Amino acid sequence: MKQKIIIALLANLMLVLVSLDASSREMTLQEAVAVARMQGVGALEARFNFISSYWAYRSYKASRLPSLYLYGTAGDFNRSLTLLQNYETGQMSYASSYYLQNSIGLAVRQNITLTGGSLSLYSDLSRIDQFGADKSLTWYTQPVTVSYTQPIFSYNRFKWEKLISPKEYEKARRVYVESMENVTMDVVTAYYALMLAQMKYDVSSSGFANTKKMRDVAAERMKLGSVTRDEYLQLELRMLNDSIAINENAVAIREAQMALNSILGYDESTEIRPVTDEALPDVWMDYDFVMHKALENSSFDMENEISILNARSAVSRAKADRGISVQLNARFGLSKADSRFREAYLRPLDQEVVGITFSLPIFDWGLGKGKVQKAKAAEEVVRAQVQQSENDFRRKVFTAVGQFNNQRQQCRSSRRARDIARERYLLIMDRFRSGSATVTELNTAQSENDAAAHQYIADLGNFWSYYYSLRQLTLYDFIAGCDLDVNPEEMIEK
């Protein structure tokens, strides 16, 4: 039995030593966070999502600026019969069409956000070559023409885009920073899971070695009659359980290592050895300050504003679609047609085209009113949902602040408990060697020592999880005392 246990332990030790190859390295929590934020899959996904939002916002800003474009037709050849009607007699007849048309133009277009209209300035040139019996060449020019289209009593898309699009971009920027903080929280969870797995392995290995020594002491004391066979078997069983725990913890280390590597962007060949840092930052969270920063910096409040704006926009659209629809179209400019190219640009004639189109529903069986009432009801639902989400958000922040402030004392207590349990375990082992402690006391002390060591690492991990959770809620660095932000230009350059 002893040989089997020793062989199993040696084999397991060899597996661990083999896994700790040349790529093994110590890494602090802050170093792991920096690596994950630089090359982790989660960080890359957040970065590209933000870049997509950045270019969408750039496209919106470009749509508010004048646009210059070239247009025209090339090689528009037509040889066909066209049905025509004589305006005097009403007789229908077919006429032959046999021509080639080419045109080119340059236009500037500007959307007017205030009114929702569109202003265009353009200049174009057309050439028509007539073939057949009556060959001719005609040049048609419009040196300069101003065109304006203005919807009246209609939904102003440009106005609502101006209100919503900048907030959408600001929300995307904040969501990116929050996503990076989520990456940090994932690192903290995986980092301390690996640290706990390695600590459990070390504790089980140390426990096995200590129990083996105590079992040898118990064997000698059993000969003297101060230890019973039952107590001796308790130590033997404890050794077997420790050997099983060593194997299980070795597997747990590998699983935790691969989970951390996945977040850091490493392959399975890299071995990270976490560093236990018992120094905690001197930070105390004030709920009012944290709540202020959460509402000021996070995407939560911005998302609520956007939801309400979208609901208001839907109501405005429903009202505009229900009533009269009027559109003003106006065009002013110069034009001329001539068989000679040069003459086509000399002494052009004025052209003015102005018209109003309208549509007025007389009776729609309440369709328009129903759409408006539906949009208004949806707006009220959104406002109620926003109010509820604000209440839930405040409760979430309050809970997070309380957890963090309590966790510092929890870490101090669990560290003291770990030290006491360790000291007591060593004392009980010394007493067992001298014959003044029982096997039950020894096993109890070892279990308490293991549990206290586990609890301390878990409390450290919880401390940093709570801290980064508050950073994610507020986008504020409580240690450095500054807001978390991102430079879009630097990200785009990357």
C-alpha cells in the first residue's frame, strides 16, 4: 500500500514538473490584467465593436456636411418605336426613336438639420445625337441650378438623428470601457481560481507529507499502547485521502490554467504562476460618490436617455404620418439648348420651377390615431421601464458598495484565521509527537488549517472582484482617483 501511494505521488509530481516547462513564469494580477486587455479575445472583440460604432458616428457626421458627387449617363442609345398621341386629333401612332444621349454633371448637396429639407446646387451638360433621315446634334446645358426640397408638417429625421446619434456614440464609448472592465473581472476570477487550485495542491501535498510523519509516530506509539489501532487507521485513511486530493488538485490546476490562458490569449503551453499579494489598497467606498460617478460615467444613464429619445421620436413620426403631408419643391437656375457647344453656354435662359405637393387623409377609420396612441403608450412603457431600471441600478450599486467595504475586514479576519490555524496545526503536531494530542485533534487541526488557507485566497479574490465590479459600474479608478476613458484616435490607429 505504501509503495503504491509513493509511486502515485511521484508520477503526479513528474506530470506537474513536465507541465512547468520553459514558458512557465510568475505573473502578478496587474500584469495578467494588462496582458488580457492588450491581446485577449474579449478585449479584441470589444475594441472592434467600438471601432464599428466609431465609423458609424463618423458616417453620421459626414452626412451633416455638404457632399460633392459626379453623375451622368454614357452611351444611352435608343432605337425603337414609341407610341405617341396627336394632341389635336387624339389619334395614336408609333414614331421612330433613333438617338444617342450622353450627359455629365457635378452636384453639391446639403441636408438642413433645422428644417429637414435638402439643398442642392448642380451644373450639368447633355448631348443628344439624332440619327436617321433628320440627323441633328443638340447640346443642352444647365450651368447652374439651385434646387430645394422642404417637407412641411413631416417627421424631421435629421433633427432626431442629431439628438440620438451623438448619444449612441457616447454610449458605445462607455460600453467599450465597461467591456474592458468585464475583461478585467474575468481575469480576476480566473487568476484567483488558479491561485486557489495551486494552493490546494500545495496544501494537500504538505498535508500528505505531515500525515505520513504523524502516521510513523503513531506506529511507534501504538507499540507502546498510547495509540489505538483505530487511531492509526484514521491517519492511514487521511494519507489516502490526501493522495487522492493531490491528483484531483493537479487536474484542477491544469483546468484553471487553461481557463486563464484562454482569457489572456495564450495557448496551453504557457504556465502562469500567480503571485499572492496580501497588500490591499486603502480605499473606502462612499455610496453617494459611487452613485454619482455611476450615473455620470456609465452607459446605464446614457442608454436610458436614448430609449426615451427613441420613444419620443416614434411618437413624432406617428403624429406626422397621421396628418397632412406637404412638400415644397423649388428649382431656380439657367439653361439653354443649341446645336453648337459654345452657343449652349452663351446667354442662357432663366428657369424657375416651384410646386407644392400635399396629401390629406379625409377618413382613415382611426388608423392614424391608433398609431399615435400606440406610440404614446410605448413611450410611457419605456419611461416606466427606465424608472424601474434606475431603482434596480441604485440597489445594485448599494449592494456592491457594502460588499466591498465589508470585504476588506473579511480579508483581515481570514488572514488572521489562516495564521492562527497554521500555528495551531504546528502545535498540535508537536503535541502529537510528545503524546499529548490525539489523532482526532490532529485531523481537526489539519482540516481547519486547510479550510482557513482556502478561505483567505477566496476572500482575496472576492475583494478584487468587488473592486473591479465597482470600477465597471462607475468607470472610475478609485486608486488613481480619475475617470476611466479611451482615446478613439489611438484605437483606430492600432
